[in-house]
Amino acid sequence: MMEEMLWFVFVSIGLHFGMVCLLSGFYGFIDHFSLFQDSKFQKKSGHSNPNLTDCVVVLFKNIFIYDLIGLPIIYLALKQRVTFTGPFPTWPEILVHIPLCVIVEDTLFYWIHRLLHTPFLYKHLHKMHHQFHQPIALSFQYTHPIENFMTAGIPLFAGPLLLGSHVYTVWLWMCVRITESMDGHSGYDLWFMPFRYFPFRPGAQVHDYHHSHNVGNYGSFFTLWDKLCGTDHSFKAYKKN
Ligand SMILES: [Zn+2]
Ligand SMILES: [Zn+2]
């Protein structure tokens, strides 16, 4: 069991780090060479952000220190339902499990994120993430470690736990979630990102607006809960103008 836990922890950290390198390289590349400028919706507006070094230090702490602490706890929870051995899961199983994980994640993320905007939790946890008024892809995990566990850990692993997914599905789903989150903070609305075609998601601008105006838009993949709870009114008015 110890060996299996270490394997889960280190493969997860490796994938987490690998996806961050790959996607930050991609967004850095298109930014440096001014590619896809028609898809870049962030305007230079004098918004203040933490500096890049601070951002990378916090992100690396979340990957290499807090993942190392949190993932063994997550492993013990997943162990109750998730399959860690046996053959690769079938594609039909993966194609059913991942959309269900998206729905579970978005629902939990919406309510946890909304909770983080209550005065006490905002002041002590979530305010740090909102120091980015104009987010960049790397700022997706510029978060307090407790918030990181609440918004990146619990919603991510709840779906596989409920469904009893295979660990390979868990890792694939983790890569999808990291891609969506970095895309949502990137400032680009790229036509080839599948997330922009999801129902109830008018593009990457939704979370960007949440950072620049700090009001409403608490969802991750969709805006369904925002629509149902009326927390998208401000964004709708902004889009009309
Ligand atoms: Zn927020
Ligand atoms: Zn954010």
C-alpha cells in the first residue's frame, strides 16, 4: 500500500509540474511572439499584479510542498473507491467519467469559491489569489495552501471518488482540469480550446472578469450555477456595454 501511495503521489506531482511547464511554455511563446492577438482580450489597463518570481515561487510551493502533504490524504480517501491496479480503463468509461467529473467539479468549485468570498475567508485565504487583477496562466495556483486544498483538491478528486474511476482516468482528468484553469487565467480566448464551446460558458473572459472586477462569476467550467443563482448579472451588464 505504501508503494502504491508513493507511486500515486509522485506520478501526480510529475503530471502537475509537467502540465504547468507545457502550458506556461505555450502561453509564454504566443505572448512573446505576439501570436493570436485577435484572441487576446486583456487590454493594458494599469492593473497591478504580483511579480512573476513571486507567482512562480507560490506555484512551486503548491506543487512540491503542499501536493506532497495533501496527496497522501487524498490517496487514502480515493483508495476507498478508485481502482489503482488492473488494465487501462476502456475509452467509453473514460468518456463518461470525465464529463461527470467536470459537472461535479464545477458544482463544488462554485460553492466553495462563493464561500471563499465571504468576508472572513476572503480576508484570510482568497484575497491572495485576487492580488492578480489581470491574471496570467501561471497565476491559476497563486493561492493560499488551504485554499489550494479547498478549490483545487476537493472539487478535482470528488468526481473520481464518487464514480470509482480508474487512477489513469483520474490523471487524465487532472490534466484536463489544469488546462482549463490555466486557459481561464491566460487572457486569451483561443478558438481551439475546447472549453470555449462548453454549454453555459461564454469563453475564458468569465474568470478574467472575476479577477478584474471581483464580483460574481464563481464557476469554473460553466456559468450554470451563476445563472441559477444570479451571480452573473454584473458580468452580463459589463458585456452589454
Ligand atoms: Zn474569487
Ligand atoms: Zn482565478
